[in-house]
Amino acid sequence: MCMHTPRCPTADSADREAAAAVASHPEQGWSLLCNGVLVFEDTGELLPDGRVLSPHRPLTVTA
């Protein structure tokens, strides 16, 4: 699916969020990555196989 060089991480990779955005709708709070992952502004994700990953924002702020 990915035509970038180097290739973007797959949807199953731990670094899947590093894939390039192919569609972005910040007014709606989501972006579609070239690996098929939908990333939401609350850091939740919808994977191409239908799995949902809950938001994973850090709970503490470090200074």
C-alpha cells in the first residue's frame, strides 16, 4: 500500500503512527495514514482490521 521511500511502518508495527498522512481533517479530529490507520486527535486509533486502540496520552507532564 505504501509508495514512500523508505516504506512507512505497517499497521501492525509498534511505530505505526510514524506513517505518512494521506488525508487529514483536523476540523473533525482525525487523519488517515498510508498504512490504513485512522489516528484521532485524542491519540486513539482505528486499525484497518477493525481493532480499536484507546487513547494513550501520557498521564503526567514532565518538566
